[in-house]
Amino acid sequence: MIQQILIGLDGSNYSDIALQYGIALAKVCPATLHGIHVVDVVQVASPLLHDLAGATGAVPQFHLTTLMRENLSAVDNSS
């Protein structure tokens, strides 16, 4: 029997549907439902952000992916 369910959440419609299925399955089994928020840091550090930063006069963060990973790891370790 299923005891633990892990659902990846990223704000998309697909993750919302997966969450609804996970909730229904957790009620039937019964199981503990865990959610994990997933962030695609590659999209955050895309060339579009560099273009937008240049267009607005801001300094682009060339190491944004590294900074995002460090900050997300720090949040994960503090909980």
C-alpha cells in the first residue's frame, strides 16, 4: 500500500492537476502527501533577462544561476 506521495509543484497547470490526483490518492490509501516546489533556474537566468537588464539600464547578473542555487540551498538548509 502507498504510504508516502511526493508531488512536484512549479505553478503550472500540470502540477495543479498532479496535486489534485495526489490529494485524492492520499485520501484513498491513506497516505501522507508531501509537496516540493520546483524552480527551473535556467529559465530565470535566461538571455531574455540580460536583454531586459540592458534595456532598462540595470546591471545584468551573469552568475544569477549560481546565486539562485546558493539562495535556494540556504533556504532548504534552514528548515
